[in-house]
Amino acid sequence: MQTRWLAVFLFATFAWFQSASAVVINTATGNGNTNAPANDPGWANIGTLGGGTGIYLGDGWVLTAAHVGAGAITLQGIAYNPVPGSAVQLTNNTPGMTALSDLLLFQLSSMPAGLGSLALASSAPTLNAPVIMIGAGRDRGAFTQWTIDQATTPWTWTEVSSGGNAAGYQTLESRTMRWGTNTINATDVWFAESPSGPDVKSFATLFEYSGLSDNEAQASLGDSGGAVFTHNGSSWELHGVMFDVEGFSGQPSPETTAIFGNDTLSADLSYYAPQIMTVIPEPSIYALLSLSAAAAI
């Protein structure tokens, strides 16, 4: 398949927005990457949380998307309950943006054994920086092609067996924790999960076709609250929290399709890290400033 799909060129045009809900990966089967990658950024610290995903930061604290909410998180097959009343929704300190952000911290009632702390990014993300994305969203389904009629509003999509000008994947109802890769294609953007939803300082990754087995990742339903890691040259840092996806006008089943040209939006933790460190008391703050040995390169 040599065609470079039309969808790739339609980025940010007539977009819809849906909450991101395992990441869909562009490999031959889409079934792999269910164990930690060889260069592990912190796989064991990511778990399922209700209908979404959560990130164990260390010292008993979990970070997720606010629309996922606080609840029991399952890490390495063990469920850990939240401390009642410990949830704190992070805020924005930028004029013109909503007071609240779509990020939530909460404390666990017991400490997960054997898990270290994740380092938070302190520098803004850079364009074209490679990332590893980990989420517990829907599994990938069938490869599908469509033809798009842009003369209508919204655009009209027709599923075809071949010759389409847009392509991507359906998803299944089953969920699996999975990792994939991508690169940052937009930074310093403010996004809201819905017109009435909270604003989030964000960066984006673009789902492109560049050949099978490239591990290219796109968020799907259930990946909200999942982790995006970058490498600072010496160690991994938690740089983003997936919370939203961007697609095209009229895209079918927007929460359950991953089409080339779609984007994943992730909260930029370099903006929110100082606030996280004011919520989590010492000595947890110091733990977040250095990566656990198991995740170091």
C-alpha cells in the first residue's frame, strides 16, 4: 500500500473533538506491545482506571484526566483504592482559559509495592520529539477505507473495499494496555475536550501511515489518562496525559475509529508540574524530581 492517504493532509480542518478513551498501533496485526518496551519509560506505573487509564506518579499518588475521575486503579493486576476526598482537580493560570483543567490527582489508600516514581518534564515539549504512548483503551479492529465527499457539511463518508481516499482502523470493545510510538507535531496549544469542557495546555501527535510495523500510535476510547513519555537525553520523563482526540468532519464512529490524519491531544505536564508539586507533600516532591532506576535508559 503506497498511497499517502488524503486524510493525512486534512489535519486541523473541520475537526470534531472527542475524549480519548489500548492505544491503536499501526503494525501488521495491531496486537503487540502488551509488555514493557525494551527501553522502558515506566510501563508498570500505568494502569486501568474505570473506563480510562491512570498514571501512578509515586508515593501513593495517581494522575489521570479529570473526566475519567478518581477510583480504584489496577496496577500489575492488583487494584488499589483511592483515599476518599483526596482528589484535586488541577487549574489553569492563563487569562482567558477556564479556571479548571482536565487533570486530576488523587491519593491511594495503600502503597503499590515495587513501583518507583516517575520524573515529570520541566521543559516545554519540542516539535518532532519522539514519544512513547501508553494507554489502556480499545483494541484495534479491521483496517478500513472510505471515500470522502467534501461538498457536504459535514463531510459524507462511504466505506469502500479499496480505492478510498481515507483509511484507518475500527476498534473492538475489548481493552488492553499497550504502548506505541509517535512524534510531537504541535506544541503550545490550548484544547477543550468539548465546547463546554475545561481548557488544557496541550501538545499533539499525528497518526500517519509510514509502513506497517512502525508502532505509530493513536489514542482510542479508554486511553484518556494515559501517559506520554519523552526522553531528555539521559532519562525518560512523563511529559503528557492523553485526554482528547481530533478528527475530521463527519468521521464515522469518532470515538471508535483511528484514521490516518487524526491527532491525539495530551496535557503538557511541563506547564502543570509546578502545581502537581504543590499538591503532593514532601518527600513525594523530591521523588518526582528523579526517575526510578528501573526506568532509566
